[in-house]
Amino acid sequence: MPAERVTVTFPPEMVKSIDRWERNRSRFIQEAVRHELQRRRREELYRSLRNPHPESRQMAELGLGEWAQRLPDEPVSELVDPAGGTEVRWIPGEGWREVEG
């Protein structure tokens, strides 16, 4: 993937601290940003779990089967192509991964 150049300004003492830990400033900053983005995604997920969407709460209370029975009588084949997706599975510590074979 091509890289994009971004100009960031830091106080001199912060640059000295970075240089003590890493010779490649870009790599250090890239790793720090990656960690912060992951932290924010987790924070947003926790916020979402604490305050679920009303329809999610309703589906959980009804149970998936009863919820599905309340859907309009439309041919599902017109809405979703069951063969068009990719089967995935949640792996703790890794996230969603494609199911092999």
C-alpha cells in the first residue's frame, strides 16, 4: 500500500524521547497511532455494548427466531445472496477470521 506523507510537529523534548527509543521516528509514530486507534475502537465497542441500539436489545429479548418471524413476508433471496458472503468465525485475541475449507 502506498504511503502518504504527513507533517506532525512535536516539542523538542518529545522528539528527544522518541529518539531514545527508536531510530526510525516514522515507525515509532506509526506504531503509537496504531495503538491509539485500536484503543479507540475498543472504547467505541464497549460504549456500544453498554448502550445497544434499541433494535438489538429487542432482538436479544425476543430471541432470534421470534424476531425473524416478525420480519415482513418478503422473499429473502431478493434481499440476500446466501452464496455471496464469506464464512467467518470470531477468534479471541485475533478478531474475525475467514473460515478455511
